[in-house]
Amino acid sequence: MIERFEDPGLSQYSYAVACEGAGEMAIVDPRRDVDAYLAFSAARELRITHVLETHIHADFASGARELAWRTGAELCLSACDAGELYEVQFPHRELRDGDEIAIGRVRIRALHTPGHTPEHLAYLVFDGARSASVPMLMLSGDFLFVGSLGRPDLLGEEAKLGLARRLYTSVRERLAGLPDGLEIAPGHGAGSMCGAGMSGRAVSTLGFERIANPYLRADLSEQAFVDAILGNVPPFPDYYRRMKALNSQGPPLLGGLPALEALPPDRFRLLADQGHIVIDLRDQLSFGAGHIPASFGIGAGGSVSTWASWVVPYGQPLLLVAPGRDDAEAAVRSLVRVGLDDVRGCLAGGFESWIRAGYPLAQTAQVAPGALAQRLAHDGHIHVVDVRTAGEWTEGHIAGARHVMGGELPKRVDELRGLSGTIALVCRGGYRSTVAASVLERAGIANTVNVTGGMRAWTHAGLPVSQE
């Protein structure tokens, strides 16, 4: 039995590999909040005997150490990290190329597939009830995605060329001889920054990837491969380096999700004034109408992990403002997945309690697309900053706009600080531009407006877009 667990916010997949007859199960690449695996194993009366990882992750805080500690399972990690920039520093069983783990009649064989990282392992899964010699599935981690491969630039500029060449060798040599019918179960889907051009499908077969994946073309020379894979990497999130270091050292053991204390407004204000960082989980219009000064506007839902990891400073205590208790608790789960563990509490009574207490408010002005178009036509002192991805920008943007991908804004604020007049922030629908507005406000740039409804509303109004 194979079961996929998905974290939509990080587009991350983890897997359970079980032999129900033996009552045993392995978990591969678990996320930090491990209760989903514990509940799954309990519901099916399966014992988690092994916890495996494909590599030292950069985009999320690993739950492997946590899950092994909670269950007593054997923790199995790559031995190929020895002497590398990032080495695992906590006890575990080392797996080398060809090593196998038995889960009843199921065998899991390690396959060293360097390139995305030096230590990367994929896992071939053999179902002994069907074929002892032909694998049925590859848990490919961040080596092979549906439609793409893992980016080889995670260790920096000096290492990326060598890793790209190793990735080419892994594709040519490690996949050779494997059957076309082999099912591919990757570590990420579309939306992850661990590779470019991933398909929205969660699974594929090796035969289809050999036909459709541009990096698996048989006629691709090493140099053409290297040029293609390095010429198409997504933006590099700064927090990736922190996650690599955290996962190599071993994330602190949680023993469950942190408790979430409801803090009365006076206590909440005192902590905020002492430097605790406030994350406001309300929507664009609610945040714009009024929020706690210097708070981050990161709306509740599946994107909290991504945007908090991009813009929220690490190592500082956090406070939450939420539409409801469920939103706050879901945000805690999202935050620990990217190593933001120190959540001290949420505002009791929601933002209304802050208002009733008469405490200071900040506002982010909103501008409708039609009104923005009129101002652009007659006012030379308004500057549009588009915070969408490069792909979205290329498909069409407001003429004369400046492109700064939202996740890169914290390190590029000085580019905007000198702009005279008003900065109009726009994304697809308003979520990311709200994050961006809060980042600029915290940096002391107050001359911002948020485009209500983003580019969806702009195009719906029939306003022109440019592709230049």
C-alpha cells in the first residue's frame, strides 16, 4: 500500500509505504507536524517501523527526527552527505546506494541520485507479492518531478555547475534499465520552488517522462542539459539556507503542536511593543481597513507557510491576529512546517478587541483598477510594482510597471525607497500585494496603495495589459 500526504501550501508530498499483512509501515519525507502519520497508522493498525528521507530538505522543516522519536521507528538517512557542506548531525542509520529495507513483503531500495543535492537518494519500491525483481514505484524525492527535475543550485554559485553535471549523470545512468511502467511519485508538485516547470499532476510513469520531460530527452548533450537546467531555476528563497542548516542539525523536538494562548489586548500590545512580530491572518480588505502597526499581512489558508518563510524574520517570537480560532491553529501548523516554532499566542477576541481597547491602528489604502488606470493616465507620481512571479509577469502586466517578485521584496526595499509619489502594489488577486504592502510598511515606506482584486480585477474591467 502506498499513501500520499500533501501539504498544498508548500506543494510537498510525503508517503507511507506499508505491508498490511505484516502490519508495518515506513514514512518517507515526513513534514514537521507528524500527527497525520500517527493517526493514519492508528486507523489502519499499522506500526511505523522506519522513517526515511530522500535528502536534507531546503524548503521545509523535516519531521523525520520527530516522527522517529515519537514512534521508536528506525531513522534512515543518506550516508552520502559525508564531507559535504550540509551533514546530518544527529543519530541515524546510514543508507548507501543499493541498501534495502524490508517492510514485510515490500522492499525499499536506496538509489543514489545526486544533483539536486549531493546526498540525494531516490527509493525503488518492490512488491514481493507481484514481482521480486521489477520495482513498481520510485519515490523520486526532488530528483525527478513530473515534467521537471530538482534545481541544482541549492549549495550556491560555486557548486551549482558541478551539481548540474551530476544531475545529468544521474538522469543518464541511474534511470537506465528501469522499466517504462515504473510509477514516479515525486517529492513536490506544481508551485514548489524546488524545480521549474513542474506539472500539476501528482504522479507519472518513467516511460511518459522519457517522452514528455524536456530534461530526459535522449539527444540532450551534457552542456545543453546544464544550460537548460541552470537557465530555468526559480527565484532562490533566502530561507532555504536556514532550512538546510536546521534540517542538518535536527529541528527541535516538539512533542506535538505548540499550545496557542489567547492573549488579552493589553498583554498582546505589551508583547508587540517589546518586539514580538505580529502576523495578521485576515484578508486584504480587512487588513487594509485597519491593522496593528508593523504587522505582517499574511492571509489565512494554504499560503501561510510559503509567505511567512519568505518575509518573516526567524528567531523572534510571534503573535497572531486571526479571523477565528481555527485559522490561528491552522497557522501554527503552517508555521512549524517552516521552522517558525515560537508562536506565543493569538489576540483574544480577534481584531475587534484591539479596536475596542482604543489602541493604535495603521491602514493600507486600496485603489480600484479603474481608478488606478485614471491616475496612471494623469499622474506621473504613481508607480506600479507587480509582485507576481516572472511567469505571470510575462503573460501580461500593467504597462510601465516595475516587477519585483514578492518573496524578494525584503531584500529589495531600497530600490523602492527612493520613489517619489505613490507605490501601487499589484498581484493576481490581492493576497501577495497585501504581504508586500506590510513588508514596505515595516521598512518605513508608507506611500503605498493596494490594488483591490489585483490583475484579475484589472483584466475583468477590460483594462489593457502589456507583454513588453
